[in-house]
Amino acid sequence: MKELTDRQRQFLDFIRYYIAGHSFPPSIREIQAHFGLRSTKGVKDHIDRLVEYGYLRRMDGAARALELVGEDPLTGTPMKDVVPLVGTVAAGMPLLAEENIEDYLPVPSGLTRTEGMFYLRVSGDSMTGAAILEGDLVLVRPQPFVEQGEIAVVRIGDEATVKRFFRHEDRVELHSENPRYRPIVCRDGSEETRVVGKVVAVYRELE
């Protein structure tokens, strides 16, 4: 594939970020607004190049007619097989907002990529008993419910935490795997607390 300019890479990254957060591509006018362009012509020109170079495909008859194809220009991994890596979660932002995404990484062979799957970088030592250490990457499959005792990513207000999930009659308890930390107890049904997804794998970056 042809190497991208910095500006073309910015356009491609924005489209990827948008799809990761919304599960559908941005419109031409949404791309225009994001980059502060005066007209849609500049957007169309960049998209034409990305289509020509094999990074995007137009889907006939669709209102949001863009699809990611080809390989990631940095990793060589097919773009349909890479998922976003979420680092620090910005307050008030959706978990997969562009501001939270650090990178895109491949889903390892042997695991099936599902819609909305993402990596989350672990902060803290509360799950060391489950061999999840600070800085590890957990691969998360989005789902609104998990079984008792499963390890999940749970959103509490503006924070995302990795814990064992237990639901009781009137409350939810989030248990650490470190005796230094007490369970987090939340009222069941609270809008401030929701399961984001189940942790399906853990990866550690070795220097």
C-alpha cells in the first residue's frame, strides 16, 4: 500500500476512532466539522486518496458509505482485525471516545474479534491475585451482563475499573484480587454503575 501523508493518516485515524465509538462510519459533514474545513471538497479529496490507496472502500447505496479495508499502515495487520486500545479514561467521555484511544492493536489468533471489542490498559494493583498487573492490557468483549464472579470492566461514574462482579438482591459488589482493597459496593440499578464488558484475555508488554 502507498504510504500516507500525515494529513491522510489523521483522516484515516479519525474514521477509525469514529467507527470504534459508534459502530458506523462518520458522514462527510461530520468529518468536515471535526477538521474545521470550510467545504466538503477537501474531505472528499482525502477520502478519494484513501480509497485509491486501498485503505477505505465505498459502499454503494449507503448514507454513511465508508468501510475500512486493507492493512494498518504501521502494523501490517488487516484493519478489520484490529481493535482500539483505551488508555486513561477522560471524565465525562464515552469509553471509546477518540480522546481515550491510544492506539489500535490486533486481536490474537485463536480469539474471534467481536463488534465493539477493545483493549483497556490496567491502572493499579487491585487485581494482582488474578495475575492482572498494572500496565497490563485486558481484552474486553462488550456485553451488558456477566456471570457471578466473572472479571468485568465496570463503569462507575466517569471511572472504568476491572473487578470481579457479584450481583446481590439489592446491590452490586465489585471485588478486587488483592487483600489490601475492600469491595466496592454499589446500589443495584444505579445509573452511575454499569457493566461495560467481560475480560476475555490479559496481555503483558515485555521490554
